[in-house]
Amino acid sequence: MKARLRLCPDKDCLRLCTFGTDEQYDNGGSFFCWGRLGEESVLKFKERTHKNAYSYCVGSPLKGIIRYLVSPDDALLNQTGFGEILKDYQSSSLKETSQ
């Protein structure tokens, strides 16, 4: 099992992928982490039941730790949305100004 980040909010999370380290966060950097929850989260809201087995966390010096509980469907939607951002970035003038 891969070691969790020190600030991980779920002691039973199985880390799948991390970008960034505790040390980078301590020095003002950010981290991004994806993992499988130790226990599935189930939320019933009105007539819908949301079952989430995964977690996506962002550690930001500006906002602290933001944790998203996600399902595979949520992951697919995020993959699609971030893909659109990357396609737009490749064809925009932002590419020249961000380097």
C-alpha cells in the first residue's frame, strides 16, 4: 500500500495517485491526491442516492484541504471536463503567457 499524505482526511484511504508531497505543501506548494475510500460513502438527498467509493483531495495554501467524494461516473465527467480545458489551452494564447 502506498503511504498516505500526512494531512489525508481518511486514515483508511488507499492512495492511488498523488502529485506533490507533505514537504512541498509545508513550503507553500499544493498537492493533488486520488484514492479509494476505506468505506463507501452513501448520501441520500431527496429521491437520489449517491454512492461514492473514491476520494479526490486538493491541498492548497490558499484554501487548505478540499476533499471531493466521487463515483466512477463523477471521475469520467471530470476527465471529460479537464480534457476540454486542455484542448482549449492548446489552441489559445494562454499557452504562451503561462510559461
